[in-house]
Amino acid sequence: MQEKITYKDSGVDIDRANSFVERIKPLIKAASRREMMSGIGGFGGLFHLDISKNRDPVLVSSTDGVGTKLKIAQMMDKHDTVGIDLVAMSVNDVVVQGAEPLFFLDYIATGKLLVETTVQIVEGVVRGCQEAGCALIGGETAEMPGFYPDGEYDLAGFCVGVVDADKLIDGSEIRVGDRIIGIASSGLHSNGFSLARRVLFEEGKLHPEDKIEGLDECLGLALLKPTKIYVKSILNLIKNFNIRGIVHITGGGFTDNIPRIVPGPCRAVIRKGSWFVPPIFDLIRRLGGVEEEEMLRVFNMGIGMIIIVAETDHAEILERLEKLGEKAYALGVIEKRENDQPTVSFVS
């Protein structure tokens, strides 16, 4: 008689997945907004857009992951912060265009669903949504045996925000003479980890538990510092000042991200040494012999968000950011760009 094979025999445990959903339902309630119309478990997340708040609403969306930073979480068996990273990478992209993040969805893929680990991940997602002021309205947890090795997982997130069409920030108002302000990052955020892991663990032969001079905690915890969420501070500035342009310093660092919003006739001139570079970046540079130009193109180097403002608002915005609890720096100025000049220049 032929053996009867079940889905569970193939590596997918539906009952375990259902128990996981029950575990996270109370968590999800902590990341809600009044516009949220559905709980976890439906086929689609429902969100009632309140158009009375916006005269001419434009929806702004973003999707992203956490990248190979997840390898560090798996090496450390510490999974309670990568969910914050997941939210941060999308909501920070949405807010730079002037949009308020409304709702977020996550996708978790793994070889075998480890309930406790995945609950920790969702706890981080909830904290990220709370910090960003958006609702977690749904998600997907995919158990894929044979695709991911045991203990490994990947994350993806998706965010939608809204802004009035006439308040959309796209850099088109940037002018010569505008000032460049940088807001401090919390560390590497979620970019450059393939290079960081190669330098630190393969070339440098370091271990996540190693204590390194200059770092406040072991190397693994320094690398796992969650990506800073700037939503509330940026929305405060937008409400009170005319912000000409905003740049989220993610993959591509300074070099590739700033040109995304600076108009063709302009260039951003940034003063070297005008901001504090956290020790983790210097460690990577020294151990890997990484050139300064490469560091500035791969990592945020201590600046997670850049805003471009009128010179007349410059001092007041720096003061406001300090009151909001942000560490901010006067990085440079917008100048006229000649034909052969790069869009971003660094000067001593």
C-alpha cells in the first residue's frame, strides 16, 4: 500500500503557521490607526483613506528589505531589531517626498517556521510601525523548505503614504545658495553589509562577540543597531518650514543618492569633517583598506538623512532638530554647477 504523504511531511506545518498568526494578533493591535478597517487574517488589508485631510492626495509607495544584515541577526541569534530595519527602509523613503506613511505590510520567507524567532521579528516590525505612526495592516509568512536552509529567513516590506500634490517634495525648488543639513544615523542602517561582512569577518577574522576599542558594545550588536526612523522629525519640519529637498542616505551613500534630487544646474558641496563619523565606519575602512570614495558611495558614514533648505531657515531648522532630539550638522551648500563638475563634491 502506498504511503500517504502530507504537507507536513514535505516540511510545511499549517498548524504551526496558524499558531504563529494567533501569537501575533495581539501585537498587531499595537500598530494600528483609526483608518485601519481589518485585522490580521483576511485576504487583503483594508485601509479607509481619509481624503478630507488632503485636497489633492497623491499616494507614495515604497518597498525594500533588510539585505544581508539578516546574516548578522542569524549569526547572533538576535531577531528583535531587524523588523525595525524593515519598516525604516520603506517609511524613510516615503517621507522624503513629503508623504505621511499610512500603512505597512511585511513578507517573511523561511525554510522552516520557527515561531519564537518569527514572533521576535514581528515585534520589531510593530515597534517600527509605532515609531513611524503607520498601521501594520497585513503580511505574509511563507514556509519554503528546500529553498532556505534551516534557521535562515528573508524579509521584505511595503509602505504606502499620502501627500497633497502641491506639497510633494522632489527637489525641483532647490536653488543656488541653499544649505545642506545632515541628520545623524544610528550606525550602518541596512546598507553596505556585504562589504562590511567581507571586511570584518572574512578579511579581519573578527567574530560578532568581539569587543572592539571605540565601540560601546560587541561588534555584532554595533552592526545590528536598528535603522533610525526619521518620520516624525521630518514631518515636523515639513509642517513648519519650506523644505526644498530631502535625501535618504541608503544604498549608494552620498555619491549616488544626493544627485537623485539636485537639479541639473546645481551641485551639492559638502565639507569633509563637518559631521561625526561613528567608529564602526573607520574600523571597516582600516581593516579593508577601503578608499574614502568607496566608503562614501557604499555607507551613510554617520548621516542617515539630508535636508536642503533656504539659507534664511538654516539656523532655525538646526535648532528645531536639536529640540526634536536629533543630532544635526551643517554639511555644506548648493552651488552653481559647471558642465564638467560632479553633482556632489567634497571639500576640505
